[in-house]
Amino acid sequence: MIVNMDSVTEIFLKLLFFLCVHRQHMAVTGNKYNCDDQLVSALPQSSFSSSSELSSSHSPGFARLNRREGAGGWSPLVSNKYQWLQIDLGERTEITAVATQGGYGSSDWVTSYLLMFSDSGQNWKQYRQEESIWAFSGNTNADSVVYYKLQHSIKARFLRFVPLDWNPNGRIGMRIEVYGCTYRSEVVGFDGKSCLIYTLNKKLINTLKDVISLKFKTMQSDGILLHREGQNGDHITMELTKGKLSLLINLGDTKTYPSNAQINITLGSLLDDQHWHSVLIEHFNNQVNFTVDKHTHHFHAKGEFSYLDLDYELSFGGIPVPGKSGTLSRRNFHGCFENIYYNGVNIIDLARRHKSQIYIVGNMSFSCLEPQVVPVTFLSSSSFLALRGTSGQDEVFVSFQFRTWNKEGLLLSSKLHQSSGGFLLYLSDGRVKINLHKTGRVLSDIAAGAGLNNGQWHSVSLSVKRNRISVRVDNDVTSSAHALTPLQIYSDVFYFGGCPSSGNISECNTSFGGFQGCMRHISIGNKAVDIISIQQNGFGNFSDLQIDLCGITDRCLPNYCEHGGECSQSWNSFHCNCANTGYKGATCHYHGMPLSWWIGRTNETHTYWGGSLPAVQKCACGLEGSCIDSQHYCNCDADRDEWTNDTGFLSYKDHLPVTEIVITDTDRPNSEAAYKLGPLLCRGDRTFWNSASFNTETSYLHFPTFHGEFSADVSFFFKTTASSGVFLENLGIQDFIRIELQSPYEVAFSFDVGNGPSEVIVQSRNSLNDNQWHYVKAERNVKEASLQIDQLPQRSHSAPPDGHIRLQLNSQLFVGGTASRQKGFLGCIRSLRLNGMALDLEERAKITPGVEPGCPGHCSSYGNLCHNGGKCREKYSGFSCDCTFSAYAGPFCKKEISAYFWTGTSVTYNFQEYYTLAKNSSSHASSFYADMTLAREAITFAFRTTRTPSLLLYVSSFYKEYLSVILTRNGSLQIRYKLDSHQDPDVFSISFKSMADGQLQHVKINREEETLFVEVNQNERMKFILSSGTEFNAIKSLTLGKILENSDVDEETMKANSQGFVGCLSSVQFNHIAPLKAALHHSSSAPVVVKGRFTESSCGTLTGADSTSSETTHSFADHSGPIDEGKPLANAIRSDSAIIGGVIAVVIFILLCITAIAIRIYKKKGIYSKNEAKGSENEDSAESALKSELSMQNTANENQKEYFF
């Protein structure tokens, strides 16, 4: 589809909205190239503080790097995870690096710590890297310095070091240094009733590069950050909605202008955390970039946006009504802006200097006031905060705010005063519920609110007065609940979150865990709780909390669910819903049931498209990184309201030609699909059989570094006789990835992304070093790592919720060997793919000592895939099944060869020509035909008919000996052997039931001299003894259907032959000869003669009801014209007039069918399929079909409705 965003672009052109990062602005925000000044060494003692100190000589003022004053560093009174060391830099400063030491000459040092920052000394934020909390590795002794360059700088006034682990033989001890430089900024504060209006310079409107950048911080989840309006309701708005930032471009009159001239892009999450967030909007020509913090949405806007009519005013902080009256028509912004730049113009500086381009509505200050709010983070389900209750009062009032992703969790609980009962206030399925109980009886159970696990702040108030209890959520009367209780509730202690435990038993006695999330504004009895005094052990008790910060993170930002998977989350993890994506797996990485696919040459399903490669799971734009929506790998996946397209060549030879195209999910309103399939051009590809043989343990192939930072999958086949060896390895500075055979029964997938080595192991009951091919598939993503061997159950390990997620490799990729001097691999590796891309092992092996291209012996592994007498033939790359002497066809000799016989049809296969005996010869005639004298026969065939009697098969000889297989009048099967011309035939009847019931019947006949074995429909094999002889002399021909030549046969065979055979014959085999296959596929070269009407059919594989109606394909002889009774099939004469008439009738019928189908498809917009009408007549490929046979390819849903044309 081609996305038509013609209208959208011009909006941005007129708005001057989008940017390039300006050098002047870069200089204002700090020198990026020389920002490494020491910041701590010159600070006064008063700038240092801590949670506690061991003694006055261990005070925080002695925590300067490399200093020996006092005791030589800071140490707290008690070494636990609630201690911290804090510095005040005096003003907001850019921080680029930190360094630590232990206490001088002591056993006190910190081995890991967290780094936190704040503007106010409250409401701290943890320094994060890779979107996860990052614990810094500390010291291993007292005096060495460990220095860390921050991946992204911090802008803050206060910095706090929080020890996590320390020397077990000592205590916490720290000396620190911080590096950075002065940070210059312009700040403006909005009180929720004001806004700032900037009048644009009209001369800048037509610039090709537009940019706007700013930072903001707020505690409000909603508010207008930026707005520009025009006539008729046209506008562009950047608005904070539920903590996310939306960029909305809207045409007011949707009846006049197209819907594709409207855009709404949302980025960011949890932006109401009272911390600074950066916004950058750029426009270069037609490229538009919208960035919030580190997350960017790219898209192309094409054409002219002539519809949008906008004024030359840009409003920050709200939407003023016409006339600038000072009133606002929508909720405005309450918070602070920093460094607002528009095309290099400092907007706040203009406002500070009262320039004429600026108009201020309401009260606005050039400072940023920090709300005095102290949040608390409940880190685990066992976290709790115990606060004193309201003992002695006859009413209870408790209120607080919370935010979480969890649907369940205990919020508040208490025991009843001098009673065996209590109450629980908890989350259940995203609702707040209260449960009042006594001695095991539930006295009341009420609920309020819904969807409260959405990560937003929600307020809860619990009120109990006398015998009435009520709960209100978000101050909404409609989200409240009330109940009468027979008990008077008051308590000495309230537990927020979980409860203290006695041993392993929680005192709360609930079936669910404690609350995980953040709380703030906790109030008991209308009195705010001082959380800071609790932290300083003033009153109350707590466990496993983080005080003065909210540690909630959005694990769905960025969205690691691939291919449009929907992300949902809990406090510790996220989940990908892959429904309707066509993919599966923890991150929707692997093909599942696709929404569209095409069918290749061997009926396997493929879900890659033009310009891409097998298993890459991307379209051409995904490979090039140019898709219109960066969240998708195909333009058509963007689900736009306008047409988009994906175009390119399908180039994997073994999958071509395309025989069908199926497109689903088009029955939604306004959902349409179209396709175009070009002609077939054949080119080679051998990636599936691309292999290399590793002959020594020190030999290996090397390739460029494997890049799989967030999602890496590896698949290959191997075979070996060695007991162990490394398949592949790629190293980084600390990170690595490795797959190896650890023992004859065990394969291991190991890696390290910075959280320490991790390993997934699959064990097999059967030996893996049996010199047979085995399949390996390993995947590692931010959610989990998995490993699968052959068809064994997949093993997986979950990733830690707050660990490193980026796999950083920098060495070459070693295949068949290792850089770490472990034992290499001896054997063969084939079809190696990394993230779907095939590596050319053979080309690299040609120039590598100890490694040879290719790998022999494919038939030893795959020979059993050649069925029904097919012979496996070795190829340089792969194998093929030779079906020459099989009654079947196809890549594995499994395709039934069937034909429908009509009245009088005869197919005769001649074993040899008749030679007249020399008149004077005294030799027995059998000497002339000794090569055609048989002591044994192996006959198999299947048939379907409703006619009796019938002749199924007849074999004649030059000496009046014969074999006939017939159906008698009652439908029983008879085998009649006459091996002595002077005796009557031996007759063997098999009469389980009538075999002329229209069902497919399978018959196997085997004779070894006088012993005859017969098997029907896989029933128990029956044994018979012949009395007429043991040799079948001088066989002449085999006939299917009606015998046309004069034959001296018995009366029953003659009766059966009077009608011949009418019905279906399938897969007929006589010893190594397949007469039916020869007649259908090799008529010009085989000694076969066909008389009468005879059509190839799929009747050998269908049910009886469908046998005739499903017949297609060509007719080998015309039935309306004369037939040359004496000529083989290749010389049959057809009637031109009949053919022309038939063709006209068929064309008319086809046109009517196509019209009916097209009307049906137009109405339903269901599923589109296409049979490729043109292309090379390619033989079926065993190599391609093997993938389907090994279940390595997905198949289409059998129940899916399809239209074929």
C-alpha cells in the first residue's frame, strides 16, 4: 500500500514545527565535548548529608575521593540497604561521570550501588540505562578508584548514592567524586491558569527545516503543552493525556477535507512524575520526527497540506479563546517548561525580556516550584508500611493515592480493636474492594472503581463512622460503595501493602500478595503522614520500601512486542498478545498463523513478501528501514486509512512458482486488499542445503559480528559422531552468545547480556551424535531465552525483570569453533540462519583450511523420506527421491497417481513384442522369453467403483497362462491364477463385504512360487497355496479395464470383462512397473496403448462422494470422435470440431463462475487467493518439500475460507 499523507505534510510546513538540533542550543545546554570538571572536591561540608553516620569521624563530609581526613570516608551507623550518601551541588548541574572508593585503609567498601538524582532533594529518580534500573558495580578494595562514564548525562542539583552490597567482612564505606559542568537553562512555571503566546515571524513560515524543542515537568497527568489554531476549528496540539504525550493535527471540517489529513501520534508514559522530560519535533523536507525522551516516531509526510488554515500564533501551556480574554477553553498545563526553542529562538528569554512577540495570559513565573510530595515504592509483595492507628476514636478516615500495573494486591489492612476480626482493602481485577470479616465469616464485601491498574495515580478514601463504612475512588461519587456493619471499627495499627510475617506465615492471612506499586498523600484521621520521619525511625515500621521516590516503570515502553503485538504488563514483567499479528512467541517473533500468505511449488505456506528473504519476516521496506511506520516491518501492516504497498521480487528458487495468494482480515469495515503477481523468472538459491564439514577441532569459519541486541534467533542443522563441540560463538567485552553440544545427549545455549552468564539446556533421550541430521533453534529476547532440539519440548528461561537487556557483541562470529579455546566442532553444519538471514557456509569454507564445502551422506539421514519404492539419490547439496520405479510421484514419491475409467476403457502395458518361433526350432518357446518368466509377483493398487462384475487387472502370457483380479457380481474380490495351460485356474475369493460400495479399497498381492499372500485395506494378511504351478511363463502384457484382444480366459473372467471397469484406479504397481503412471505421464515413451475415455483424477485421495465431482486435468483421448483402435496413446486422433465446441462451452462456464465468485468477494471482502497461471513447468523439489515434511514451515489454517482464481 502507498500511504497517502499528502495533506499531512503541509500542515507541518505551515507550522514550522519540526527540527534539526541547533548548534546554538547545544552550546546553551552545556559543552558536550568538555564536561568533565570535578564537582565534589570544592563543595563545603554542608553540601554533604547521609542517612546516618557511624561516628563524627565517619560523617559524609569526609567522603571526598582520595582524601584521608577523619576516618577516611563515610560509613553509616548500620549497614543495610536503607542507607544513602547525598551531595548538594548548589544548582542544577550536568553530571557526566562518577567515581567511588572505599574507606581509606579499611575493610569497608561498597561492591554495588544505585545512583539517584533530584532537583529539590525530594522525589528522587533512579538513574537508568537500557530502560532498566542499573546497579553500578563498585569497589573490590578500599583504595582503588572505579570510574564510570554515564551513557547519558544527568541534569540535577542533588545526587544520592544508595549502597546495595558491600564487603561481607566489613561495612559500608564510601568516598566519591562526581564529574560534569555548569548547566544553563531558562525556566518558566505555569500555575494551571496561564499560558504563553508567541507570534511567529512570517518570514520563517516557508523554511524547509523547522524545529521545536522543550523540556517539561509536572505532577498533573493532563494538560495542553502547545497549541496552534486556525479557522473552522483547524488546529495542531501537543497535549498530555493520562501521562502520555500526544501530537494531534486536526482539520476542523471533516466533511470537506479527507480523513487522511489528520494525525494523532502518542509517545512516552508516566510523564506526570515531576521529573524533566524532553520533547523534540523535527521536520526536514518530508521527514517528520517526533521524539519524547529517547523514543522517536518517524514518518513521511508527502504532498501539500493546503487544507490547513492556521494563525501566526503559537500558544504554550493552554488554549486561549479568541480575543485573548485570559480564559481557557480546555484544561491547561500545570508545571514547568525549560529551554523552549523554536527554530533557534529562545522563547522563554523573549518572555523574560518582555519582547513584543510574547503575550502572557494569567500569572506565570520564571522559576519552578517543587511540590512537597513524598512517594513510597512497595518493591515486592512482602513490602509493608505499618502506621499508628486511631485507637479510642469512634470513627476512622484513611486516604491515599496509588499507582500500579498489578490487577491484584493488598492495599490496606487492620485488625479490629480487641476482636478476632479485621478488614482488608485490596485490588481485585483492577477494582478496589473492602472485606470485613470476623472469626472466618465475611460480614461485608463491597467494590468501587474499575481499571485501576493502568499505571495512573488513583485516590482512595476509606471512611468508617459508627456502623457505616464507605469507600470512594478518584473522588467520584459514582465510584463509591457503602455498607452497614455490625461492628465498630477502630484499630491501633494500619498496614499499607503487605503485613509482617511470623516465620513464613503472613499475619494478613490473605490468598493474594501485598501491593506492588507507589503510594503518596497518605493520611490517617485527616492528618498527613510524615514519611520522611518514618524513614528516620520517628514512628512506624516498614520493610522493603523505597522512600521518597516512585519506582514505577513502563515495561511496554519501548514496546518489545514485535510485528504489532499488544503489550500489557505487571509490576515485574510484560506480556505480548500476538493475536491477529500472524506471529507467536514471547515477543511475537516467530511466524504463527499469518493474516496473509502465499503457497509455493510444493504446497507449503510462506509469509515473506517481495524484496525479502525466507524467514526474515520483513518486507523490503523492513530490510531497508524505510517503512512508513517504524513499528512495523511491512507498509501494509501499518493499518492506515489510505492505500499502502509492499513491492519486490520473490527470489528463493525452491519456493517458486507462486500457486496461490491468500489475504485474510479484510472483512473489517473499510478494510481492503489488492495484489499483483508478475511473471516467473527462475534464478538459483541453495541456502537450505548450504553446508560445511569441519574436519578438525581447531577448524572454524568466521563471519562479521552478529547483531541481535534486543532479539536474536539462530537456527541450523548439524550431524556429528563427536561427543561434544561448539557450534557457534560470538564475544563482546563482557557479553557473549554460544551454542554447543555439551555431551552426546545435551545441547546448551549460553549467553551474558550483563546480568551474569545464563544457560538453557535441552537433554535428549536419544543420542545426538548418531551421524543423523538434528535441528537446533535458539532465541533470546528481552523477555526470555529458549532452545529447541528437533521435536523435543522447548526449554526456556525468563529474563530478570530489572536487568540489562542489550546484547553487545564486538568480535567476529565463529562457526564450528571458538575464540575462547574450547573444543571445536567435528561434523557438518547446514542451513545456518541468524535472525532469518542465511550465512553462506560453502563460500567461506572454500578458502578456509580444515573446513570443506558441502556435506555428503544426506540419504543416510533422509532416505526414509522416499516412500513407495522411491530411491534416495545423493546430490551435492541435498538429495532427491527417484520415483522411476514407483507407482507414485512427487518429491517423496507419495503423490497418488489415479485415473477415472469409463465404460470400455482399456489401458494395456506391453512387456515385450511377440516373436514368431522359427519353424525348424526344436527349442521350447520359453527359451525365447526366459527373461519374462516369473516365480514371484508383487502387486499393489487401489480402486473405487459401484459396478459389478468388474475386471480390475489382467496379466497375459504367450502360453495362455494368465492372472486376473476381478469383482464378482456380489462385490467380492477374486484372484484367479492360471499358471498351467492344461489346468483350470486357481481361484481365491476375499469376501469381507461388498467392495463395490464406492469407497476406496487398497489391495496388496504377493506371490512367492506356490504361496500367495493377499491383504485388503490393511486388514490381516491372508495366505493361499497355488496348485496350478509356480512359474508364470512368458508374460506378455498387463491390462487395466477392458481386455480388447482375443483371450482364452475362464467364464467368470469373461463375465467381468464384458463391462470392463468403470470407476477409479490408483497407484497401480506390478513388480517394478507402474502401468497407470506410464499411461498418464510417459505415454510417448512407454509401451502403453490406451483405448476409450480415460482421465487423470484425484479420485484416489478423495472420499467417495467427491470422487467424480473433483476430477480435473486433461483427457488423453477424445470421446466424441473416432479412435484409432490400433495405435498407442501418443498417436490418438482427436476431433477438431468437438474440441472447439468443448473449449467454447468451458470458457462460458468459467466466465460465469468467475463472475459469481467476484461478486461474492466484492461483498464479503474475504480472502483472496491466486493460482499462478504462467510459469515454468518445474519438477517438484524434494529440498523444498523437505522443510514441510520436517515441520519447519507453517501451514495454512485448514478451515480458512478461500477463493481461488
